[in-house]
Amino acid sequence: PRSTLFPYTTLFRSMRAAGQIGIVMCNASPIVPPWQGKEGRLGTNPICMSVPGPWLLDMATTTVAAGRIFKAFINGQPEIPAGWAFDSEGVPTTDTTAAYKGMLMPLGGYKGSGLGMMVEILCSVLSGGAMANEIGGIRQRGRTSRNSQMFMAIDIARFMPVDEFTDRVERLVAQMKGTPAAPGYDEVMVAGDPEWRTEAERREKGIPVADGNWETLRKAAARVKVEAPAV
């Protein structure tokens, strides 16, 4: 599972086993400008949803998660794909260093900005928690990261038998995956497919760590006097 979903994996598995739809959202450090803005106000504000059946959604409301930018910077990758980030002035950029010092781009422009606001409202406005620039964390050194989260469980049995719901999800997924693949693709995948495949591969072969990330971890371990394993 990707970074946003990982802390909730056990929760989601329990909810699926209990015949529930699980929806989790979280606001985050303000490194995303609202659409047409040039300063960070929103976070990556992920949306996660699990259901009984072969479908599991984990998405940031930005084009990519912040970790993709950080990883590229740490490992000396000079460029990132277009549409991922802005520089510090709010100008779209493919320069990794400028993106690292800049901001993330909302998913789908104003639509991603709207989704990010929706998450902010359901998480922080409704709970009375810290909102937007009040949240610390990434690039807000010296300020406590006061994130808010929203958890929702829908009891499927109040609508239909869980087995019937699961069957309907499987049929829907089959309809999606049965779509002829577009040029350049071998198959149609749905939410959850890449993560489950990656999990199976990692369990079998281990987790690859890029050189830049490994060096960062090694230095962090040395600071707290923890011996890093040999490679």
C-alpha cells in the first residue's frame, strides 16, 4: 500500500471483514495552492476507501503524493513529469529542485482543489481542528503537525446482504477490467491492483531502496546511534 493508506491497512481489513465500507480522509501540511493561487494553503489531503471485494482506493488530491517529489530530489533526479508541481512562485515546473522548494499541483486543476477543500471541511472544519496554514509539519519547522482525520463506516447489511454487495462489486470490477486496453497498455486495472501486485512482489523479493534514500536513512540512524544493516 502507498504512504497515505499504510497506517489504516489493518483498520480497512477489519472493516471489510465486518461487511463495512470504510472511508478515511486526512488533511495535511499546506504545500498545495488553491487553484489559481501561488501560496500553499491545502495539503495533499488523501481520500481512501475500502469495500468487501477487489477494489481499494488510495489517492491524494494532488497529481502525485509529496513523496514522489522528495524521492526524486533525494536521488538526484533532475526532472519530474509535467503536471506534478509548481515552483515557489506558482509557475508549473519540471525541475526537481524547483518542485522540491515549491508546491504540489492539485489533481485535475480546479477539480482537485475542490476535492482538497472537501477533505479539509470534513476533517478540520467539522472537527474544530487546525485548518490549512494552521497545520504544521512538512516545511513548517517548529510548529506541531496538528492533522485532523475523518473516519466513516457504512454498514452494508442495512442496504443489502453483504454477499450480494460483494458480488455486485466483483461484477462492476469485471466490467471495468474487461474493457479493451487502449493503445500502449496491456490491460485495464482498477484501484488496488497496482498496490496488491507491489505488495506481493515486495513480500517475495524485499523492498528496494534507492541509493539516495538509503544514504539519508543511514545518516539518520547514525545520529541516533543505531547501526544500519549491511547491504
